[in-house]
Amino acid sequence: MKLRNFFRRIDYRHYICIGITLGFVALGIFVFRSAFFRLIEAGRDFGLSVAYYFCELFGIEYGFAPTVNEFPKDPPAVFLPESFEAFKVSFGQYWAKWAEWENFRAYLAFFGNAAKIFIIAIIPVIVLVFLFRMLVGRYVKTVNNDYGAESRPLRAFKRVSDCTYRPVKAWLKGFVSFVRERRRYWVLWIVMWVYFFNGFTIFLELLAYYFYFVFSFDFANLYRQICKLVMDLYPMFAFLPIWVWCIIAVLILSLLSRRRAMRALRRNESRNRGFLNERGVFLSAFGPPGVGKTLWITDAALSYEVQILDDALDILMETDMHFPYFPWASLEAELRRAASLHVCYDVWSVRRWIGRKRQSFDSAPSREKIFGFDFGRYGMTYDNKLYLMDIWQAIEDHSLAYFIYTVQSSYLIANYSIRSDKQVADLGNLPMWDTDFFARKSSLEGSRYAHILDFDMLRLGKRMLENNPNRYAYGFGVYVISEIDKERKNAPTTREMKANAKECNQLNDLFNTCMKMSRHACVVANRVFVHIIGDLQRTGSLNADYLELGDTVELREKGAMAPVLPFWAPFWIAELFVWFVLGKHDDFYLQYRYVRGDSTLLMYLVHGLAAKLSHYRERVFNLYGCQKVTVRVERGTKDGDFRDCTWYRQSKKVYARRYASDCMSAIFEAHGAVNKVGLDDLKEYATVMATESERAAQHSHFQHDIDSAIVE
């Protein structure tokens, strides 16, 4: 009874896996028997070649001959000449035979028979297509308004599917997940099939020939090695049918093309970051409405965020190399405790914390006061041939970089919400960040959003809220300001403002002064950890004092969004089929929706197939899509020095719900809450010529000025 309960507790899928394994063992015994003997021969060849290598290396006499050049004792039915000379003779005879008239007639007869078979086979296909078109035509001629109703064939199909297809599909998906989670099964199966297809034999033969060739330089027998390779590969090609190899070839090409596309996406992202690194602390993007300004600054801000992480990590590695025997882990552990207690919360508090540590050490030097560092043995300075770096300066740089690197929230501070999905893996030591925009799943789990930008942080003069607790919080990060021209305005619009006014305005808040000094807010080891990006519609709408602080980027031409998959990828062949099918489907579907309100089996199947194809195409474009945007950069000096560059806008990075394109819609939300008038409620013109009352209904400044002039 206990044994029966034990077996009941075991997942039955283990028995299936064991059965599959036993089936593979049976294949190895009855189908791939030659693999065992070839492996023994390969082991013999390898052993003798290694012995030959060491005997030749140390000058030891030997009485054996390497067997690596011998053919297998039981070769497969592969008709290859035994020598290269015989191969050349056979090769010439083959082409001579191919050029004979009788042979050519045989080829023509073969193609004629193939064409005949093709014509016979295509006739039923044409008939089916004709019947399908007739059926489709009948469907779109039947008008009804049966909303949500399902035809009897469709209901029957769903009942059958619920009993057959759907349970089998769910079970197969569960079984595949079960096998993936149990490595011992699928690894064992892979090893067995590699053995069946002589994979281990080929590897041993390769090593055997290498050890033999090192001293023999036997080029003459290289042909025999190629023949042995063909013989060892023959069981694999003979076992699987041609259609399976076609599927395998498509899968391999798809995998290779997708890997190449991923490398292209990452390479384009590196180019974008190179473009940003050539710019200064400030960037202003401008262009007409709808050109994608906010999209561009969001894209750039995400790249800047990753750049901050990389710069911080570079500093950590540099200080570690300067003082390789310093216990940096102890310093980092104490810094993390100080951060958790809110003793260290920004770069200045970290500097003060290190300053107190240094004062304590200077008053009474000891290893305990310098994080356990054996300064007596390793010294307190490092000569980089520029200056002597003090250990405490390295400690400060390392602490600041580590503090920046380990901040868990987003580095973005913006006046609109931006989603950041950099993810951290932390075991309590040095965290590792995953900043790959392209290999990540679509889930929003682990995402963080930009911090709310309080503009009082950027004001050195009067502030809107005088006792604002955030007024001194300006520090490292990426500051993103959309519609910055509407925030800061230009000189004509601020002409009526007074610098000595009691209330905060654009003339007395010293915002521009803060921006001019902003790079000094956080510089660690000569790297700036502050970036400021804004967008505006036209440069004339923003005061020149701010605009000339950095480069301006004008968004100009943009190409079509297209996958970066190479042209030999299977996707481009499938794209032609998908384009054709979806074009036919859309015409049929629109006509169907126009005349019918119910659901039928034909529509269910056709629409489902079209949806699958559409999903495939959309996912490829979303994952591998890239769009080239031409941007014109002008230096902040405004000396007319323009430079056209290319920015790579990539779908997976910037369109993954990073921000809302209507991020300023809250301005009109209050209007919508009290509005009672819809589009159909607005009055229409009576004719093509507006009447006097219709002009007055416009409440236009232009019309009012005309009416006032007429009255006068």
C-alpha cells in the first residue's frame, strides 16, 4: 500500500519522459548500432594519435602506426573515391556524362514529368479556390443584424475544439514546461542524439587528426578526412526526411538572423550614446508639432540613464585597480548601512560621511578606521604619473560612484512620466544591472517611473514655494523638461515682469544661473553625472540666455520603420505571404462586417488565421524595428555651424509604453469634466458662404477687429 501511494505521488509525466528515454535507447540499439563501433574506432584513432604526438615530441621510439587515416571498417552506403586522384577522375567523368545528349534528354523528360504532375495537382487547388470564392461571395450577400449570434457550425466547431484541440494544446504546453524545468531529461536526450549522429566520433576524429598532423604535416590524406566526415554525417541526413531538414534550415536561419538583428539593435544604441556623449550637459530638441520631439528626448533620456550607470561602474573599476588590495567590499557594506539609515542620501552627504571617517583616521590612524585596509603594507598613495592619488580621494570617488550606482529608483527627473525598466540583481555585494532594452520581456514588472520634477530645485533665487523641502535637492540625474519654452518663455513675453517682484517669476528665480553652474552639482572622478534635456516647438520661443547653454537638435527627416533583420532572413519571404493574405482578408472582412452582424465558422477560421499572421508581423516590427531620423545639430555658440547626424529610433526601446504622447492632456481634463457640448451639438454653416451671424459665432479676434473697424 505504501509503495502504491509512493508511485501515485510521482508526477505521471516522469513516466512519459522515462518512456521517451527508453525509446531513444531502443533507437540506439536497433537503428544507430554503427554509432557505437564508430565511437570505439574514433577512441582508438585518438589514443594512437596522442601516443604518436608524445613519442615524436620527446623522441621516443615506437612500433605502431597512427590509424587516423584509415576508413571505417563498416562504412555507410556513401560512394566516394578512396583517393583524391580517383575523385578528380570521377568528377571529370560526371560532367562528361552530364553533357551527353542522352543524359540531357533524360533531364528534359524528368522536368516534363514533373510539370505534368504539377499541372495535375494544381487543378484541384484551382477548383478549391473557386469554390472558396463562391462560398465567400454567398456569405457577404446575406444581410443580417444578429449582433453576437453564432452560427450552428461555429458552435459545433467550438464544442469539438473544447474536447480535442484545446486540451491537447494545453497538455503539450504543460509538458514542454515540465521538461524545460527538469534539465536532466532534455540534456540526456540531446547527448543521446549527438551520439546517434556521431557527434562525439567527429570530435574525437578531429582531435586525432590534429595531434597526428602537428608532426606529420600530412596534407595528402586531408581528402580522406573529408571522406570520413561525410561518412559520419551520413546517418544524420539519411535518418531525417528532406522536409524535416527544410524546417531545421528555416529555424536555424531564423535564429541566426534574429541574433544578428539583436546585435544590430545594440550597435545602433551604442551609436546613439556616442552621439549623446559628443554633446554637452544641455540638449534642446525642437521642431513643429507632431515631429516627435518628446519621443526623441524620452529616447535620449533613457540612453543617458544607462550612461550614468556605466560611468559609475567605470569609476568603481578604476579605483579598484588603483588600490587593488583595499577592502572595497567593507567600505561598500558600511556605505549601504549609512544609506539605509538616511545618513547618506545625496553626494554631499556621502562626502561629509567620508570626511568624518578621514578626520577620525587622521587623529589616530588604525586599520579599523580605514575599513580594515593594511595601509602599512600597501601604502597610502598611487602614482599615476600625473599626480600622487591619495587613498582617501580614491575612497571618496569610489563611495560616490557606488552610491550613484546602487540607487534603486530611476535616474530620470521629469515634468511628465517616463517608464524606466532597468532591473537589478543584488545579492548584498556589488549589484548587477540589466540595462538591455531589447532582450527584455514585455512585462512591466519591476519598472520604475521618473521622479516628479519640482522646478524649485532648479531655482537659486526666488522660489514658488519659499519653504519647499525639495529646494536644495538638485543633484545627479537626467532632468527632462517637455515644452521648456512655455516654462521659461522668451524676452518679449517676460518684458512686463520685474526682477524685484515679490512673487517668483522667470526674471528673479535665477533658473538660468543654476543651469550655467549645473555641471558642478555632481562631478565624480572628472565625470559629469548631470544631464538636462528639453524640447520646444521653435527656438525663438525660448530666451537666448538658456538656449545658448548647449546644443540644439532639430528633428528633420525620418525614414520608414523596418526590421533590422538581414535580407536572407525567413521573415522577408514570409512578409510577402503575410502581405498578400492580409490584403485579401481586409477586403473580405470589411465587406462582411458591413452586411452581417453574426459570427460564422468561415469568418472565425479566416479571421483567426489573419490575426495570427498579423500578430507575427507586428511582433517582429516591434522587437526588431528601427527608424533612421536625421537630426541637425547646432552648437550653443549659434555661429551657424550645423552638422547633420543620424539618430536610430528603435521600437523595442522607445515605444514600450515609455510615456504618454498626450502627457499634457491634464491641462484640458478640467475642461472636459464640466463640458456639456459635443461635436454634433456645434452649429454648422448653412451654405458655402458664412453669414454675418455665423462670423460672429466664431468669437474671433480677427473678426472682432474687422467689425470694430466697420463701426468706427
